[in-house]
Amino acid sequence: MKSMFTFDSMLTPKLVTGLYWLLIIIAVISGLGTMFSGYEGLTAGTFFLGLITMILGSIGARIWCELMIVIFKINENLQILKDKQ
């Protein structure tokens, strides 16, 4: 508990996994909403736009979360190097 209050350990890397799944759910719901939001019902344009929203949203969420993890891994490695000196 002390390491959390002194910022010796990071809390955010533990939260990134949960945030990733939340972003995936948002991308899927957004894509489904786009697929079935046409005024005349299901059309090919809105269906493919919703599919693209789901795919690109999922890929974007993965890339963003991986970049966040990389930043924290760099921090961990720098801490290890600092402690060796």
C-alpha cells in the first residue's frame, strides 16, 4: 500500500487491460448502432460502415493500449537501470 502512495509502483498498467475491453465493447456497440441506423432499414452502406467502425475501432483500441503499455515498460526498465547504479 505504501508503494502506491509514494508512486513506486504504477497503477495504470493494471487498468489498461480493463480499459482495452471497455473500448472493444464501445467499438462493437458503435458499429452495430451504425449498421442498423439507416432510415430505410438495413442498407449496404450503413452495414459496411458499421463493420468498418467495429474493425478500425478495435484495431485503434489495441494500438492505443499497446502504446500505453510500452510507455510503462520503458519506465520499468529505466527504474531497473537506475537501481543498478
